[in-house]
Amino acid sequence: MEFLALLLLVLFFVLASIHVLTFDRGCRKSGSPKIPPGPKPLPIIGNTLELGNRPHHALARLSKIYGPLMTLKLGSRTAVVISSPDMAKEALQTNDQVFSGRTIADTSRAFNHHKFSVAWLPASTQWRKLRKVSATQIFAPQRLDATQALRRVKVQQLLDHVQACCSSGQAVDIGRAVFTTGLNALSNTFFSIDLAEYCNSNSSQEFHELIWGAMAEAGRPNISDFFPALRFIDPQGARRRMTTYFAKLFGILDGIIDKRVQLRALAKSSKPSDDVLDSLLNLTEEDNPDLRFDHIKRLLVDLFVAGNDTTTSTVEWAMAELLRDPAKMAKAREEAEEVLGNVGLVQESDILKLPYLQAVVKETLRLHPPAPLLIPHKAEVDVEMCGFTVPKNAQILVNVWAMGRDSSIWPNPTLFSPERFLEKDIDYKGRDFELIPFGAGRRICPGLPLASRMVSFILASLVYSFHWTLPAETKPEDLDMSEAAAGFTLHRTKPLLAIPITSV
């Protein structure tokens, strides 16, 4: 340990010297580009200490001082932070191509995931092919329409679980129940199997810990990202922990894929499962050298980890906001009762008839975007924006959390008010830059079509099928709405517990 500490100290001073010399030469260079303003960096570490454990909060505060286009020095890396719809539109629409790169997080290098992942690959030929596979084989409207019945079964199982809790007088852990629902909906869409159960399920708990752990590591500030020269040491152990999470996730998927390959080989004439896995395996067998098992596995991991985690967090935040304001909960429920009557179970097709429920989802995504800083982009070349130069290789952070709470855009921005979206024709599909929780442009989240359906369907089903109240010891106005420390996804500090009451 003493040797490692000494080595780190030596490396620290070497990096410090290089940083100071480089910074000094850059400052003295005549005619150097005018970069966006920002707080003065400290020697060596730059502005890293200002990030805190909730970087989106810190960056929102700084943007009020330095503007919606702001430069920070994060160790040896230059970061440009965007905090307004106009700047986001210029970056993700006008300059979409030149900002389509990725700054690779060190945790994504676990198992060389960054070389196969649609989230981390550069906007290359391989990336375009994987996006096409996602769009045509997984998230095409026809595919999603064809799997509606499957999702309806999974949501019914959620309601059965809630009914069991209702009958026994137990509170429901909303996040955990929705997580299990989303996990089984995805696993049935992909593999035609359930991967978790609602009660006393070790598998559900394991997946929960794996996915939440991976998302926490992916979003937590990491010294290796600020000082790439320290990457081989992995001083915080973040990549080692991510490697452990990935090893377990890949092990589970390897078992599923291997079993399916064996079944296909033994039963060539049998009816295929006709699920996503079969579709992807068919592509690999069509003399397609650009799609290998590794690509399939990494794509499925991306969709499992990011897709289920963001769906869970959004539904949990929405339920928390409605429970904190019983009048809005009642309004959402009354709308559903008026439109649906006594049909018994909400259908996905019913969501379009529920404008207030849709407004609740939009307002939740405004206040609690699943990924508050999106996945960082990278400038491929020097780019002129608003009279400043965004330098080549700069990391681009889009603070959608700050944009959602900007008083110049949203009156009473901290107030949960779905009504504002009944008055404004704004959606979250990447065209209205006031609300881009899933990003925009060519790097928009590929799973948005399914996430949009799942969030609205699950939330509408919970609101319509049961009355809800908080445990006796918790008053609505006292409900803890604080955010957990930094992670890729915006989670609540405490799980949301709510008591269901059967509709009369």
C-alpha cells in the first residue's frame, strides 16, 4: 500500500507538471480561440471539486453565473456544459454530426464494452448498423404493436401483486415492483421467459443490485476520467466494480443465448420463438459479418440496464409526485374512470385518450429526467457556437435537469404542475428542446419508443386500478423527495412505499 501511495504521488506530480506547462502554453498562445466562459480552474484538478455528489445541481448553479454555454476544466479534460434549449438545439440539431462523438467513460471499458456498445461506439458504420438493428428488430412500431399482449400480461401480474399486498394490508415498494414488471416485460420480449418474481425473489434482487450498481458506477465522477493517464491504476476501483457487474450480467445472458442456439440446432424444423433473440440470431446466420454474438450480447445488456432502470425511476418519481399532491392523483384517476369506465384493465391504446396522464409523465420527466446530464457527447472538431469556440475533443454535457427547472422557460419551475402541458404542445421525443430527457438528434435514446409505452402504461394501470395512500406515519407534504447521490440515473434517496386500496 505504501508503494502504491508513493506511485500515485509521483504520478500526481508528473501530471501536475504536464498540466501546468500545457495550460501555460495554451494561455500564452496568441490568437488562441475564445472558449466559453466558466469558473477559474484550480491547478491540476481544475473544477472537479465543484461537481460535488450531484453534478447536475452544481452545474445548474454555475450556469446561472457563467451562462448556458460554459467551460469547465475537469482534471486534464475540457468540458463544455449546455444548459438552455437554444444551445441544446444548436449542439444536437445544427451541429449534430460534429457533436455525435463520445467521450469514453473508463467504467465502459470493462470487458471492452465500449468497442461493441451502441451507447459508446462512435457514430461509425458499425454504430449505424446496430442502430438499424435496434430500430427494425426491436423498437419498430409493428414489433411493439405485436408485443402489446405480452406487456399487458406482465402489467396484470403487477396488479395481481399489488392486489395481494392490498389484501394483506402491506405497503408496496413501488420502485421494486415496477422494476420486476419492466424486467419481465423486457425478458419476455427478448427471450420469451421471466427473469424475476415479485415476492421473495433472489433473482429479482440480484438483477436489481446488478443494474442499479452498474448505473451508479457509470454516472459517478471518476478520477480515471479526469486524468486518463491514471486509467491503468483505476484508483477508485470503479472499473473493477463495473467488471464484476458485467461479468454477472454477461454470464446470465450467455446462458440464455447458448441454450437458445442449442435448441435451434436440435430442432431446425420446430416453430421458432419469434422473439427478439431469434430475430437477432437469424441475422447472424444470414452471412452477416457485422453482427456477431458479442454485438447481440452487448446490445441486450445496454437495453436491459438502461431501459429498465430509467423506466423504473420515472414511474417511481411520478407516483411520488402524485402521492405528494392527492388532488392531482384524484384528477388523473377521475380522467381514467371517465374515459375507460369499468373496463377492468387499461390497454396501451387507451393512453392516447388520457391527456392528463400524459401530462403527468411529461411533468415528471421535466422535473426528474432519468439521465440528468444525458450520455456525454464529444466535439469531433472545433465548433463555433454563440461567438465562442467549442474546442475539438471537448466533452459536451447537456444539463437537461437544469433546463427543466429554468424559470425563464417554465413558470414556477419547482412546482409539479401537469396542467402546464395541457396548455403547451410540447413532447419529449427529441423535437422540442425544452424537454429532451432522452436526448435528441442521431444520438437520441434508441429505446425511447418502448420506454414511452411502458412508463405510461404502468403508471396509468396503477392509478386507475387502485386508490393509493402513504403509510400512516408519512404526511404527503413530508414525503422525502430528495435525490440519491450521483449515478447515471436519477434515483430517489429512499424507496417509495405506498398502500393500495381496492377501487370500489
